[in-house]
Amino acid sequence: MHYSENSLTITVNDLTVSYIDEGPTNSPTIIFIHGFPLNKSMWGKQIEILKENYRVIAYDIRGHGNTDAGSDSFSIELFVNDLLSMMDALMIKKPILCGFSMGGYIALNAIENYPECFNALLLCDTNCTEDIPEAKEKRMKSIKNIKEKGLEQYAEESLKKLFAPISFSKHMEEIAVVKEMIMKTSEQSLFKTLHALAERKETCTKLHQIKVPVLIIVGKEDEITPPDVAMLMHAKIKGSTIHIIDHAGHLSNMENSGEFNNQLTGFISLIKHT
């Protein structure tokens, strides 16, 4: 699941970026963008099934996994700039973009501002809204709690929100992997990312402008970005497809990878043949 043996590095915007690059380089390319506070290894089960027929890129966002944090304040716009710079450095043109949660915020911002750069979009357990004041306050409280009570408690609390209740008996390995991802993220990167998430701009008002094929996936028991949020995006994106994943919370690609991968491969194969 970790793919550490296949991790590569590239210098982008004066950062050393850690990424996975699997599959034939002359095939359609799909770029996976992870969520917070995770890293590229969350996509292991997707990389495994796609790498025979597609070029698959999964990278660590700055400050996460093995990518440098740099000295700039984090923002969704900065993360988008890193993505585009990495695409240039790897000479990737018009990939399919797949963003989970925070990765979805990055993907939506990217396609809103650079629509000509992408061929299709997968939005996984994410939304288009900005933080309401209560949500911003909750993020600031998380920073305070990490400083006062430590990262372990934050990780334990996060796991309860990220996974559906059934996963705590069925997916212990995935839960352990995700906890490790959280624990390995530096506190400074957590703080900077929480600020970036709190200050992000909404993308809902521009969804109707998206012209590329879009698949929206959401876990049926996702409490962070529930199915009704996904349905609102689906209603705004003309021609989009939506699928609700059974037996899954926020981390639908890890909790029910079989159903998630079926939707993923079906969608990508349609893009490949259009």
C-alpha cells in the first residue's frame, strides 16, 4: 500500500516533491491528489489496478508525506501552482485529475482557473463550499488541541471522522496506515494546512462552467462531506455522474476499494475511448 520503494523525487518551485509514477508513459495519465492530513500512499489500491493500462501519478502535497514544506504560507492556490509546475516538469499534458477531500478542493480550483489543462475530473468525498465560521473555528481549535494535547489524540479523533463505524472492525489495517500518515505529518504542516483550508474560496458558483467529463464519488456514511453535498455538486455540473459507495465513510477508496475501483475504471475507460 505504501509504494515507498517506487517513490521518486523532482524539484518543483524550489521544493523536493515526492511522487509515484507507474505505468506506460505513452498512455492516458491520471493524477491522484490526496486529502488532509494524509499522503500519496492512500491511493495504493487504485495505483495497483490502473498501472497496467495508464500512467498513474500520485504525489505528496507540500508539507505532507515526503515533500518539503517550503517557507511560504499554505493556500489552495499555492497547492494548485505546485500541481501545474509538477505537470510541466514531468511534461504531462491534459491528465485526468482525481482529488480526494482537500485534493478535491485543489482539483476544483485548478479546473476553474486552468480548464484547458485537464481532460476529466474525479471528485471524491469533497465539496465546493468555503468554510462557514463554525468550521473555521473548529480548525483553529484543532491547532490549539494539537499544541496542548499532542498529535496522538488528534489522530485518534480524526480517525473517528474519517472512517465509517463498520471499518473499525473490518479495516483495521487501513486505519493503522492512516494513523501512521497523520502521525508522520509535522505539526507545523498541520497548522499551515488547517489555515489554508479555513481560508479557501468556494468553487460552487463556477461549477456550471466545467466542460470536461466529471465523476463524483462519495461514501454513503461520509460525515465530513456527506452524500447530499455531493448531490448538490452533481446538480450544478452538467453531464456529471455520481456514485454513492456503500459501507464507506469519508475514505471511500480505502474502505470499499472494490466498488470505488469499479467506478473509477469504468469512468476512465469511457474517457479513454472518447
